[in-house]
Amino acid sequence: MRYEWNRSRGVSAQVVGETVERLSDVNGGVCPSWALVDEARPEGSALHPMFEWNDWTAAEAYRREQARHHIRELRVVTADDEEPVQAFVHIVRVGPDGPVEGYRSTRLVVESSDETAQMLDEALSGLRAWQRRYSHLKDLVDEVAQVIARRG
């Protein structure tokens, strides 16, 4: 089997894929919180560079990831009879020093045609990624392809 990264990771996808496959065979699955980290822990491991080993830096990165997760999970209820909607969406704005990523109120984003277009582009990108990830489920993927085709 040949492995490749969706995005470059600086470590061979083939080495990582074969390691995960071996761990999965031995353990009946891979729990990334222990098996893969333990495999990467020795400094001589080919997987070692994939992880942040400075505990302070890793802890800070984890807290930032938690913050992103919490922001993405917030919903706003606009009326009692409506489904809650995502309160904040990820937007990239152009600042004086270049692109700046952050979250902005969905309410404000839909009032801006540029930001709405960006939000829709990101949603379509997510649908395309989902379509690739589940391409083996042909009927379901065909339905998603129809949605994507309607939006462009």
C-alpha cells in the first residue's frame, strides 16, 4: 500500500502509514493518544519530528486548539422555533501586514458579500474534502457531488 499526506508533514507518509498499520494490526486499532505518540517518543524514531516535545510549547499549542474548538462549537439561537446556527466562522482578512486569520460573528459575515463568498468557498472546500474522504461510498458521494455542482 502507498501512503501520502494530504498536506506535507515533513515526515514520510509511507513511514507513518506503515507504522500506523503495524500498530493497528498488533493492537486491533490505533489510539493516537498513546500508541503513535509512544512510537514517536524516542529521539531516534522516524516519527519523532512530527510531535512537539517541549511541554510548555505543546501545552500552549493545545490550549490554542482548545480555544479554536470552543469557538467553532458555539451556536446562537435567533428564535425559539429555529435551529441554532454557528455563532462564529473562520475568516481570513487582509491586513496591513498580510492575511490575518480569525473568527468573526456569522451575523456580520452574512452582511458582507466578500466574507459570505469566502465562507461559501470554505464550505465547498470542506464538501470536496468530504467527498474525497468518502469516495468509496458511491451513492452518498454522488448526492454530495450534485450539491457541489449546483454551487459551482
